[in-house]
Amino acid sequence: MTKAGWVVSTEDEEGGKRRKKIYQVQAQGRDELARWVAEPGGIAESSQALLIKLRAEAVMGPLGVHNELLRLIDHHKARLDVYLKIEQRDFSSVPLSVAQRLQHAVLRRGIMLEENWLKWADEVLPLVNPQVQ
């Protein structure tokens, strides 16, 4: 990022034994960050990327991250729907063997992750899109 001219780094003179580098985002860096935030991310790295985009939105102001959040909400809802259908199809009969109960436990973890992610997203959405209240 330094080589691209997006940031400038200086050493903290008051850092003591451990000198810290202080980074300052340049205009080109702000432009690149805004461009990246507005770009849809891949699903595999979406959770970490979304958190970085939210941080950028907090610092730089509205950058359109709500579009990415809405896209990911749709993705997580669809995944949850698939998991719930699998649960209904494969684990609704009783009694289940130990192997089936373990498989069900893995699936339940996936269901809980998706439900939790969606609950979090519902809390965040109004923060990045005031029209959603």
C-alpha cells in the first residue's frame, strides 16, 4: 500500500524501545478503499471482508456497504433454508443412531451459525442504511 501511494508511514518518535509505525491514508488510498468497499466480495472471505468494510464505513462515512450486507443476508438466508430442509429430511425420524446424532450436531452448529449471523446482520443493517428501521 505504501508503494502504491495509498498510505504514508512514519515512526512514532515517542514510541520508546518499540518504535511504532504510524500510517496515514492518502487521497489515493481513500479512493481505493472506497472502491473496494463498494465491490461485492467473494462468499468465502465475506465475513472478514465485511468487518473491514464496516470499519471503513465508520471512518470514512457512507460508502455503500449496505449493498454488500444485503447481498450477504440473502446468501445466509438461503444457506439457512438449505440446512433446515436437510434437517427436516434427514433427522426428523426417531430414534437416531449415535452416528446420526453426531451428524445432526454438526448440522445444528451450521444452523446456529447462520441464525446468529442473520441476527447480527439485522442489528447492523439500520446502522449502514438508515432507511431500514
